Amino acid sequence: MISSYQSYNFYTKDFNLTLSRKAADPVVTREAQYYRDTIGSIKTVDEFLANDRVYAYAMKAYGLEEMTYAKAFIRKVLESDLTDTSSFANLLTDSKYKTLAAAYDFGNTVTSEIIQTTSQIDALIGTYEQSVQSNDDRLREETNYFKAVSQTFTSVDDLLQNTRARDYVFSTFGIDPKTYDYETLRGVLTSDIADANSYVNSVIAPKVSDWLVQVDDLNTQLADPLKTPAQKEKITYLITQYTKAIDKADMYYNMAASFNFKADGSLDAGVAPMSEAQLKMVTESYVLSQPRLTSTGALINKQYYEETISTITTIDELLNNSRLSRMMLTAYDIPLTTSRADVKWALEQDTSDPNGEIYSKSAGMIALAKAFNFEADGSITPGKDIQDADQLYTTTSNYIGKYNDADEEADAAAIAKYKLYIGLTSNLDDFLSAEPAAITIREFALKAFNISPGEVSTFKLKQIFTSDPYDPNSYVNTMKDDRFVKLAKAFNFAADGSIGSPRYAQSENEITRITKAYYTAVTRLDDSESSKAAAEKEASYYRTRLQTLETVDDLLADTRLRNVLLVAEGLRPVDVSTETLRAVLISDLDDPNSFANQQTEIGFQKIAGSFNFDADGYIRTISNPGAQNERGLVETQRLYLTQAIEEEAGQESLGARLALYFERMAPTLTSNFDILADDALAQFIRTTFSISDETAGSDIDKQKQMLDRYLDIDDLMDPEKVQTLVQRFLALYDIDNGAQDPILSVLGGNTAINFETVATLMQLRSSF
């Protein structure tokens, strides 16, 4: 009779060889191939339970063969949402049921089709908010570039051929770089506005005069009561167009005044392309011409205020300067819609009279009145400046603190509208429609990525949103503009314009499995509140970050993500290099020669199967996913193979089977209750510590207390301690069951057991 120790040693001496040998068994090979070929086509729990062969394979793999008959019970397990702590599988004490539920995904924890997830909405809003600061940085960068390069121009063509500098000038003066006329711009830039024969005076000025006459005539027609509404609409349109042309011509004059190029495009000897005053005017106009005032613009305004306010001598001069007026109203929280008369009245009041009427007005009006030294007739108080040092400081500091309050309020309103309207979008056509709500959310999204609405047509947006931003050959990637790629990634539109599912590097099911496994692994060795809080923090970080991950390199660059992943899969982060992990993550598990499949540790195959990365490290498009991903398939087939080996060992020795089973389950156990809940594990422990079988009928809490005296559950994380328990169990099991002593077998020449094994058994005997 062969001993349990000998049988156990036969299977574990080279376990990888044992796995290979068992995998080559014709019956095992046939069942494994059928399962692999079939599971991909199964989409529902009904299909899974109806296929007896697949169902039996899975139940055996997860050690639940005795429950195969209970399909209604297993259905509840498989339909459990593992993200819900109160779901059916999570309430069961036997962890094998949770493991079974985690191996399949029948749509219970998959994020449904949605135009944007909460993470995507938050990311878009964050991008929108960051774009304000980014715009300010860009303005400074472009301004510094223009200041440096503008002094190197020797002719007008140097400017027009430098795209970056040219666009800076175009932006300053409202010129569309896509539609500008080269000859017109060259003529303007080489004009001397004091020369009647220059381009602006000889070509543009006569046009402006004609347009002004046309506008006067059109206004007269518009006042005609006999004109029909349709005629008035056309007249209004023409007035608008002429007015735009006049404004553009005015900008041409400003542009011509900003440069010193001669009519032939050259410069006079010793003359700079721009004087300091001209350069200051252009750079300030560039910053202030942007759709939104940035901090750089606010500082320019502050400097202008400080330089200009002392030149003002009356209230009317102050109010006639719209730039100063806007700044002082902003500084004192007075609506810009306040009438000139009301502002003038406040500035004329005597604030030294506590009973004065000014004190019946708003706090802003009172503060404004106190900030200036005007008399009732609008002149400056004799002996005083328009503002003393304290008044000036208060006004400018208030302005810097409040210049963007209105914009921030508008942002908050825009964000609220976006959150409200985005969830009402039913498809891409809806998103691109002319409805006010659609325009609101579309322009908000475009602005987040610094894309102006006029920069891209609806037709082009449709092409962008229906192409795959993760495919380097897709339409959006051929545009070679990262703004549009980011825009496409911010939404979940499918190729046909319908709303699709979010594309994550890991499914929701896998993220849940990893975070739970990580929390368990960390807290089982240290269950203090601080350890639990730290584990929860890292698990939460992993979940949040995985929803924004786009490439393998993003994952590898984040140490916290790598640590959570490796610890969850039972691997030590210090043992796995970045290069190794990358090779694993991009492995094709269908290829037996892939890197992951060449590793003996199954944790690597589970990691490879858990993510949706392609060979280049980008997220793949998974079409029609089945009930089980690659990780679940790898794990199921390995567990089936392990179960088959344990069954085979049990035919020779039940003790060997119990030892193999305990060794496999030990790292997953988190409490001695787990042992007591499993008859096989409980039998192993009772034998190992010579505990009477009669204790199995006593109170469970008392059994747990007794077991705690014998076994520290944390010891099961140490392979050496687990091996010591296994050896002790095997020796005592054979003694209890009357197996022949292996040493006597050796002496009798009935076995080929080697000397090392004999020495090991002698040590065990002496220790017992």
C-alpha cells in the first residue's frame, strides 16, 4: 500500500510536469477543448445552465460538483452583482461561490451603454476648467515668442511666411487664417496711414465710405413702414454684413499702424519692424482680444488703470473711458448693466455725511463712491488726487480678485446645464442637432479642448465621433490633431452613431475582482483600522484610475496601480519588473508561445487575460463579448486541471488529495471560519492537530476559538509554514489510517523512495 506522503510527493515534486501530464490526458484534453470552443458563444445564464457539458466542467473547476443539481441556486450566484455587498453570492460564506460568480459576466456588473460615464463627465469638466489656465499659459508663450521674433523681421514677407507669428497678428486683428487674402494683407501691412496714396487710404478707405453710405440708405429703408417683414429681414442682414466689413476695415487701419514696413515690403535703414509702443499695443490687443479674459489680461488692465487714472480730471472723462469704467464697476461688484446716470450720481455724493442718500444704496455703490474724490459738479476735490494711494490699491486689488467672477459664475451655470442635458442625448444626430440644448453641450465640449465652433463642421464632427480614437488608422487619428482625438475619447458613440458602452482597460467585473482581492490580501495580515483605510484608499484609486486608463504605458507608469494589480494576483511587486509586466499585458493567450503562456505562475496569465490591451498596448474593441473573458477562461481551465489531479491523487490516497487541496486553498483563506465551513479543510486541520472528529458537532464559535489556539490564519500566507502543516498532516494521516510506514517500505525494498525523502520522514517522526 502506497503512503499518502509518497503519493503527495509524486504529484508535487514537479507540479508543472504534473499539470502537463494531466493536460495531455485524452479525456481532460477533450473536455477542455469543448469548453474553450463553446464558452465564447454562450451569452446568457440560461444558455450556460442548459449546456450540461459546459456547466459540469465549470462546477468541477470551482469545486462545486456536489451542487451541480442545484441549478436554481447556482443561477442566483451567477446573476449576483459582486459590486453589491448584499448580493446573493457575497452573502454566502463559502468563497468558492464568489469565485465562480467572478469568473463569468452575464451583464450584471457591466456598465450599460451610456454617452458618458460619470468619470468621463468629470474628466471633461476638469479639462474645461483647466483650459482656462492652459489658455493663459498659451497666451504668454505665444506673446513671448512674438516679442522675440518680431524684432528679426527684415521685410513684410518674413512676417507672412512665419505661420506662428502671422497667426498671432491675425488673432490680434480678427483675421481668419483660413480665408485671408494675401495681397490684401500685404497691402495693409505695407501701408503708411499718414500717406494718402497708401493701400489703406487709396483702396480700403473709399470702400468704407461707400459702405457707410450703403448703411445709411439701408437704415432709411428699414424705417419705411411699408416694408414687409421679409424685406426688413433682408435689409437687417445687409446692414450687419456692411457693419462687419467696416469693423474689419477699422482693424486693417490698426494693423497698418502697428508695423513700419514700406510700400515695397522692406524697412528703412535703422528702423525696427515695430517700435516698443507698437509692440506693446499689438501684444496687449492679442491678450485682450481673446474670448475670455485671463489673469495675464487682467494684469495688463491693472497696469493700464494705474497708468491712466491719474490723467482723468472729471467724472465724464472717467465714464467716457469704457475700459476704466468696466474695471471700476467690476472692482466694486456693480453690475455692468448699471446706467451711466446712476454711476455718475454715486460718484458725485459726499460720503462724509453719514446721513447722505448714498448710504441708502447698495454696499458696492457706497464703496465706489468712497473710492474716488469727486465733487458734486463732477470735478476732482481741490487738493486731492482722483484717488489716493489707498483708494487706488483697493480698486486694483479688488479688480484682480473679481475680474473673473462673472466668468466663473457663467462656468458654473454652463457645467450645470451640461450635466443636465448630456444625459438626455439619445444618439449622435441628437448631439449634433440645432436644438438649443444640443448646441449648449456641444460647444461646451468643444471649448474644453480649445476647439472653436466655427473651426469644425457638423459633418466633420460626425466623422470624428464615429471613428475609433484608439485605432491609429482611423479618421480622427489621420487628422493629426490631438484635440480631436481627446474629444472623440470623451464620448461613447458607436460607429453607427448610436450610444455605445464605455471602453475600459478592464471590465467592471474585473476591476471589482482585483480591488476585492487586493483589500483581502492587505488586511488579512494587518486588520487594523489604519490598514483597512489604506487598502480602501488604494482600491478606490485603482477603480477610479482604471476608468481613465488608455494604454499599457499609462498603467506601467503608475506604481500604485501596478502594486494593487500584482498584490491582488498573489505576486510580489518587487519580483516583477516593468518590462516583464508589459510583456505579460500585451500577450495573446490564444498563442501558446506568447510570453504570458510561457510563465509557470498562473497569476501572469490571469493578468494578461484580465485586460483589453492589444499587441501595441492600446485598448482593444471587444465586439459581442461572451460570458467569460480570457482571465476567467484561463483560471477555469487551470482549476479544472487541478481538480482532476486532486481526484486522481485521491484514487490512490485520500490523504494526498486532502493535502493537495489544502495547499491550493491555503492562500485564499482569511479566517478559521473558512476552514470550518469546508468539510475537507476541517478534516485536514483536525488530523493535523489530532483534534477529535467529535468536536465537529460542537458550537461553531467554540470550534473557532479552539482552532485559533492551534492555527494562526496568517501563517497560511507563508509557503514554508503551509508545507510544514502539509507534512505533519500526511504523517499523522498515514498513522491514523494504518498505512505502511514509508521508511519500512524503503528497508523492505518495495519502493524507489530516495534518501532525501527518508531523511525528511525521520525528521518528521522525531518532531512528533
